[in-house]
Amino acid sequence: MFSLALKNIIYYKGRSLTTFFLSLLSALLFVVYVAFMDGSHRSMLKNSLDIYTGSLQVMHKEYRENPSYDTILEGVKRVEEKLEGIAGIRAYSARLESFALLSTQEDSVGSMVTGIYPKAEIKLSKLKEALHKGRYLEDNDTSAIYIGSELALRLKIEIGDKVAFVGSSIDYSFAADNFEVVGIFKTGLFEFDASSAFVNKSYFDELMLSKDMASYIVVAVDDIEEVESIVTRIQKDMPKDIEVASWKVLMASMVQAMEVDSVFGYISLGLFFVVIFFVIMIYGFINVSTRIKELGLLRALGLKSREITTLLFLETAILALSSVLIGMVLGGCLAYYFELHPIIIEGMAETYKEYGIVSDEVPTRFDLWTVCWNGAVVIGLNFLAIIYPIYYTRQFSPVEAMRHV
């Protein structure tokens, strides 16, 4: 039966090639489309995490619900020593966040002023890459401040200007100082750029009386897919009053937004496959209906209806499996290549920053399981598309089929 199916495929070259290339292109486009969709989500997530949030954060268990000095993380060095021995962690650093009033002769604005370790922060965030004017902070800076572009605009300040800091130290005593603006950054995230400023934590600790304390420790991991297992390993070694939160918790709203976007993406893709399904089915129907006389002759020679059905399914299987396999290989290769070498739209980086995207790369995401189920869907469509044509041919008796014109 297999050899007969193969002979029929070779005999009807034009029809076979059309079906073959239709399935191949469907599989190829499906794999590449999903790879770009998953890659764009991963890139969007990576950009958001790299700008500031980080892969995970270690903090007091009540800090997320009540971010204040009462829930500050103490014993930072002890916690960092435990992080040092955990596999999968690329970098980590403590941050101290404090709401304060920044004032100039022109205006006063409430802002989040964060103490960071500048050199360590380079491995954790894109703050240095988001530099717009001036320079980035250095580890030996004292009264220097690195400020968001929208915040600088509201305060009407430029590089070299002075800005007064008025806030509250850890013991709720009065804290004040004058900072010189050494750099202005622009991430494209309007709220972040309009409400954030950074200073050297070593100096900030003296002003805020926060030695060996932090709002939280931000951690970057080698593989973002392994973040949950790393969270579990870190949490196991930490005291009960410390919480380890992954990006899925810290950025729950973005996770939901990506899930919704994926749903709409698959709905659009589903509509595309409805069209492909009917094209394959109609073409298959035309193909089979022109062979009714041939199929009637085979039945007259002794083949049963179920054997004719098996023959048509074998023809579909040979064409679908071979074409989809090639489509999966080609699509997988393209997905893998563009994951390693993302498409870069030259000269668009600054435009992308307006939308909160620091990188101008358009990557794909290669995942073997995704490629396999993408191909399985196209194979399934081919088998579904042949059901009605087979049903149609079975309505004819052998004599009726041989007389069919």
C-alpha cells in the first residue's frame, strides 16, 4: 500500500508539489512567526529587567507591601556572602531607595533618590547605557547625582548645576545635602525618567546613616529561564524574615500583558491557519474528486473502502511529514540564527528609546519543543483536510465511481 501511495505521489507531480510546498511554507511561516513573537516578548522583558528591576530581588519580607525604613534590609554583607556561593547568579548589588525633595532655584520636585554602587550596577542594569548627557557615576563620587531626563527638565537643570536634597535618614532624623548634576540619563520610560535620581551608595550611606543596610539587593542571573529554581535555592539559605522575589512577582503586570499579547497573537495565527486549512482541504477535494474513476477501478479490482482510505491517508502522510519536517528544519535554523544574530534596524535606537526600549535588536527565540508542536499543528491540519474528500469518495459504489466524469 505504501509503494502504491508513493507511485501516486510521483505520478501526480504537479498536485503533489503544490501540496508539498503549501505545507512546507505553512510550517516555515508558523515556526518563524512564533519565534519572532516569543523573541519580542523575551526582548521586551529583558529590556525592562535590564533597565532597573533585575532578575530577582532579596528584601525584608514586608518591604514589598510596606516599603519604608521600618522594613529595611539589615546585615547586607551577611546576605551577600550567602549569595556568593549560589550557582547561576551573575551579579548582585545593594540599593537604598529614599523618597526626597529635590530643589533648585526654579522648582522643587519629589523624587526617588537611590544609592547604588556604580561599578557593580553596570552588570545589573542599563543605567550607564541610558546616558544622555554628561557622565555616569563613579565609585569615588561624593556629592554627585545622576538624574532622569524628564526630572531634569522639570527642575530646569543641566550638567554642572546644583540641586538641593532634603529627606529623612534611617533614624528619621533630618538629612540634607547639595548635589552636583554629573549626568542625565534617558531610558524612554517616562515615569522612571521623571522620578528617579541616583547617587553613590558609599557616600549616601554616610548621609542616611545606612551602613550595611539596603532597601533590597538586586540580583542578575545567567539564565532567566532558571530564575525560579535560583529563587528557591536562595530562599533556603535565608532567614525567615527575608523574602526572595523573582521578576514574575516584581513585574506581574508585565507578565499579564505579555500573556494577553500572546493570546491575541495566537488568535491571529489561528485565523491564518483556518484559511490554510480550507485551502488545503479544497485543493485536496479537487485532487481526490478528479481521481474518483481511478479509485473506483481499484475497488473493482478488489481493494476495500478502508484500504482506499488508508491509501489516501498514506499519500497525505508522506507529503505532510516530509514537507513539514523540511519546514521545521528551515524554520528552526532561521529562528536559531536570528537568536544568535538578531536583526538590527540601524539608526533606530534613539527612536526606540521613546518607547522604553534601550536595544534596537529584533531577536527570535529558538525552542525545540515550540518548533515541534508548531510542525505537529500543520501535520494535523493536513490530516483533518483529507477527511471530507475521503468521505466524499466513499459515497460512490465501484460502478458509479468508474462511470464518474
